[in-house]
Amino acid sequence: MRKIFQINGHIDNVQQQQKSSSSLMDNSLGILSIFRYYSKFMLIFYYYSSVHMHIMKHI
């Protein structure tokens, strides 16, 4: 949960930067990298939880 809050706060910061800065490309790339990191984290979490459930069924 703590990580999700950190990501949400970071997106807010990036949106504030967009208003005050003219380099929209840099900021949108930053948002893309955040989403890429977040999706990787979710995939790893989903993979480990499914593997864990699979092991628990066999026990």
C-alpha cells in the first residue's frame, strides 16, 4: 500500500511540473516510466501470489 501512495504522490508532482514547465515531452516520458515500473511490480506480485497459491494447493 505504501508504494501505491508514493506513486500517486509522484504523479501529482509531475502534473504540477507540467503546468509550470514547457517541456511536456520530458514529463510525459516520466509518467510513462512510472507506469512501466508499476506494471512490472504488479506482474511480479501477481506471479508470486499465483505460484504461492499453487504450492499451497499441493500441501
